[in-house]
Amino acid sequence: MRIALEEAECAANRGEVPVGAVLVDQDGRILARDGNRIIEHSDPAGHAEMLVLRQAAQVSGNYRLIGTTLYVTLEPCVMCAGAMVHARISRLVFGATDPKTGGVVSLYQILSDPRLNHLVNVEAGILAEESAMLLRVFFQGRRNRSVAGG
């Protein structure tokens, strides 16, 4: 999870919302790591989770990422949660909840919905305060710049 936080900090340094993700295999080896690149790539699907899932699928040569664990600093949105179901990841570990767009515990429970063909084990709240602090500092900085510049 610390590596995901590092990726979130890198994303913030690029002017992106500070969310970072790391995907590891069943032996704990890192398959992929990245932070948000929505602005950089002009890609509405450029969320850290999506980038990491894509990278790992390319590296492994398989879109099924069975036995993997995804660490992410913020509760995934519905899009990212859906991609995790399709990729068949085994476990999600995330930091801060997202009451506005959370697709795992806050607004929706995509990963535990029994109507879907795959369920993902979820562990929430790991390094939540550190993850939330990155987001607070980032958005506070944006608010301060818009007030000063406006």
C-alpha cells in the first residue's frame, strides 16, 4: 500500500488527482504500478486502477488476472470495480472511501454483488488517513489557486 501512496504522490506532482494503484501476484511480486493519468492521456478511463490492470494484462499476456491483489489509495469507482470483476482479480485492498463515486462500499457494492459472475475479497481502510490526506491537500491547493487567481 505504501507503493500505491508513492504512485498517488507522483500523480499529484503531475497535476492529476492523487490516486495510486499497485497490482501484485499471489507471491507478492509487483505486476504493475501507476497513478492517475486522466489529464496526461486525455482519457476519462485513465484511472490508476485501469492503467494497472491494462499493464498487468499486457505483461502476462492474459486479461484474466486470477490470484492477484490490487492495492489502491481510494475506493474504486463503478468503472474500475467492473473492470476488476472482468479481470477476475482475487482481492482489493484500498485506503480512503469515496462517498461521492465509490463503487465498492460507499455508493455501490459491485465487488460483492452476488448477481455478478465473480466476487472480489475486499479489505478497506488500509492507510486510509494517509490516502485521504493526499486528496485533501491536493484539492485544498486547487481551491486556493482558484481563489487567488479568480
